[in-house]
Amino acid sequence: MIIWEFKVRKGAAQHFRRAYGNKGDWAKFFHQGRGYLRTELFRDLNQPRRFFTLDIWASKADYIRFRRKFRAHYEAIDQRCEKLTQYEAKIGEFELV
């Protein structure tokens, strides 16, 4: 599981949810990859422009393979979505124990 934190630009929350939600642009893109399970989007109740995504993969190897295979497309979507956020940080890669 990959966890990302975002601070969304004022007025961009609706577009952000369309891009990063469980049926959004990223999730549709990730569905091309073997081992992709789902994406979950969370909004902070105390800071409404702060969001977290959980991209859940069957294994780290599946995620790495996907990133290598679709690198150019990944970077293109990432660049397009940059205008929606003020801040973006990869929190880390986690596994269920």
C-alpha cells in the first residue's frame, strides 16, 4: 500500500476528487497493472483541503513493475494533476501485518 498526502488548492477539491478518487483518473490508470487492488481517498475532517490516498497493490513488486512499464504515462498524469495541489508528499509504502 502506498500512502500519499495532499493539500488541495482552493476551489480544486471537486476536480481533485475526480482525479484521485476510487473511480478517478489514477484508479483507472492503475487498473492496467497486474496486482492493483484499489484506491481509497480520505479527506481530513478538521482540514477540508487535506487528503490522503491509499493505493493498494497485491505486492510491492507489482507496484514497481507497473511504475517501470508505464513510467511515461504515470509522469504525464502526475504533471497534469500538479495544478490541483499546493502540496504533495509520499508518506510511505506499507504492508498489512
